[in-house]
Amino acid sequence: MSENNFNIIIFQINIHVSNTNKLLKGVKSEMLADLICSNNKEIIITTNKVVVTSDLNIVEKYIKKLNNINSNDIMSS
């Protein structure tokens, strides 16, 4: 992940956790984001349950829609 993307996400991390959880609740998912943190190269999202592909897609779409994010630089596991 580029440093610019990293800074955009980390700067308002509490907002992103809240928004991610609202989206997941909207689709009646039992998964919630507990924490978003980072290491030198990645943004790491910890959850309360094992991630299902559909939930992961919701989180990935949210991150890619953030302003000023280079979506080509976003990879999901």
C-alpha cells in the first residue's frame, strides 16, 4: 500500500471502523471490525469472526471508495 493511501486511512481510523461496521450491519453480517491498525506496508483489519468472502468484499469496496485512494494499490487477502 502506498504511503499516501496509508496516511489517508490512518488519519481517520475511528471513522473507518464505524463506517465499516455500519455497512456490515446493513447486510445483517455477524462480523464486525474490531480494530484497524498498520505495519510498515499494510493496513490490517481485525474482526470478531472469521471473514467470509462477501463481508471482505464489502470492506474492500468501502476502502476503495474513500477519497484520494489509489484503488489500484488496494489488495485483499
